[in-house]
Amino acid sequence: MKLNKIGPSGVEVSALSFGAAPIGNLYRATSDADARAALDAAWDGGMRYFDTAPHYGLGLSERRLGEALRERPRAEFTVSTKVGRLLVADPAGADRRDSVFDVPADLRRVWDFSRDGVRRCIDASLQRLGLDRVDIVYLHDPDDHWRQALEHGYPALAELRDQGVIGAIGAGMNQSQMLTAFVKHTDMDLIMLAGRYTLGEQDALDDLLPACQERGVAVVAVGVFNSGLLARDRPPAGAKYNYADAPPELVERANRIAGVCERHGVTLPSVALNFPLAHPAVVSVAVGCRDADQVNRNTALFDTALPEALWADLREAGLLRADAPIPEGAPE
């Protein structure tokens, strides 16, 4: 699988990468065996970039990821984690389950983008991963903590990067506006954009992506299925968008896109998975997987050959912005 470099950092990421939220028991439990099989299948399929966070399963995702990767040559893979949510003991929650991840709530998340908080968060992640280093660290969802993240969290990461402790630094969010501000006002290497540059919506072309191109900042696209709306050949009843029920007009639009895909002999999810990488700023698409079957399906979708005429038909139908980059070789 193609590896892409993140600017001058020297850090490389695979074009398709592994999102480790599901192996942190996102929404439902995943066995240790299934999580390990997913990670092994990702490696066999060529994925060499793995993204996790303390938030995912209150550390479970990091532990499972580390257990699988510790057996691999360290120079052959890239790991990212995130800061901003410290995990602290909460004995009162031992008999409860977390509200998002199916794990005991014996830890709780505390927002902290201070210099000390960033360093403590990274140290704890390294212990859970059992690795000697992480390659990339993101500020995680600082939507309500802009000032502290900008004035304290970012400088703390920049200091660690300058010391060679971290290879590359960035921020990961579900919105493009604040990420654009980070790109313009900091010296980040990359950003992780969730759900805002997909086959279904390309508003990031108005702010974030031009700023990234101008500043030489790489983009990792996640949430490319828009919470499930674009994940199947046809959107099912009750399809989700941004973690809620999809509005009827978006379901109708997704069905129209699916119809164009079908006329060209390909599927909606295969096109959705490949589309973001046509933009020159996008270096990787990360997709969440919880078992080997999901990994193998996503790898097969990613490897699908897409006909050049597909993109022109989507544009002609008003289903793809005229200024959205399309794969090389496709007609403009």
C-alpha cells in the first residue's frame, strides 16, 4: 500500500489507515480475539498507520493496539494518539458502564490541554501502548477549549516535537472552522478532519483545505462514511449522519449518488472511501474496524478501480462540487 510523507517531518502514513475506536468497544463489546484479528488483517492488507486515543474505551483501544503492534518491527508502522482528555480513577463508576464505549466506568475523562496535562496524557498513553514512542499526537476535540489548546496545548506538543520525542503534531476535530484557525496560527504538521470532507459534503473546500495547501499541512480524513450514511450500497432505513438519524433530504441525495455509482458498476462505499484522497492535501483515509471481516471489506473497497467517467457524471448531476479534486487521469 502506498505510503505518504507528512511534510518535512519524515513521518509516513499509509493511504488507508486503521481507526482504533471500535476496538475500544465503541457502542458495543468487541472481544480481544476479534480486535487482534482486525489488527492482524490490517497489517496483512498493507495498513501501516494506526490511530487511537485515551478516549476510546477509557484506554482499552490503546492497550489492544499496543499488544498487537509490539510484535511488529517498530520502524515499519506509525502510531498516533491524542491529548486533551486525561483519564483519572473514578471508583464510584466501577459498577456502571461508560455512556459511549462498552467498558466499566471506573475511569473518567477530565479535559486538560495544559502543558502538564499534555505531558501526563502522553506518558499514560505510552504506558498503555507499551511502546517506546508515538509518532503523531493530536489535540483531541478542543472545540470548547480553544484558548487553552492554542496557548498551552499546542506549545507543549511543539516543544516535544522540537526535542524529537514526537515526529509530527496536529489537531483532530469534527469541524473545519477551528481547524482552519489552528492551521493559520500554528506550525502544525497535519490535521485530522472527521466527516467534513466526504463524498456527501465538501464544505472544507471553502476554508480548511485551501489553508492546508497554502501552509503545507497534511490532512487525514476520517468519518468518510458520514456516520454510516455512505457505508452501504444503498442507505438503509434509519441511516445515521453525524451520529444522529439522517435527514430525509440527505438520504435522498445519498441514494442519487448510489444510483450514479451503480450505473458505473461500482458501489457507494467504495467511491466514498477513495474520494478524499484525490485532494492533494489528503495523505490518508482512516476507517474504523472492529474485526477482520470489516478490515477485509474496507481494504477491498479501497482497492476498487473506479471508472473515470463516474466523476463527470456526479458533477453533471450536481452531486459533486465542480471544484472538488478528482483522481488523476479522470476527465475534468
